[in-house]
Amino acid sequence: MNRRIRDLRNLGPKTEQMLAEADVFGEDDLRDLGPVLAYQRFKFRVGRNVSLIALYAIAAALRNCDWRDLDKETKRRLRDQANGTG
């Protein structure tokens, strides 16, 4: 089921609009890209002070959990992959 971005946990209408600017329109797009590539596209296309919280929120949305519930190792791995060091 290709749910709207705004219907995913941690993400809302504003994030949905900004992700659309990066050609990410729904849950299927997020899953196909994966959280790191979706975040990188989001940051590249939008560039409006996109923080690592966005990366964590996307990853957690795909797991249907709160981004604050991601463990430190998962956050480190995501951060390293987004920075090209992991």
C-alpha cells in the first residue's frame, strides 16, 4: 500500500511537501530509495537546513516507530551512510 508521506509516523504535511520537491511522493518511494538515499535527495533538492533528525524520522517512519526510539548504533550507521563514511 502506497501511503501518503503525511500518513507515516514522524512525518507530516510539511515534510510531505518538501519530499515531493525531491521526487519522493509516498511510502513506496521511501522504501524503494531507502532512508539514506531519500534523505540525501531531500537535503540536496530542498537544502533548507535539513538536519539529521529528518534522516532518523524517515528511517523510523519505515519501521513505524518514533525516531527517538532508534538506538544509538542505528543512528550512527545511518549518519555514517549519509555522510559517505559507512
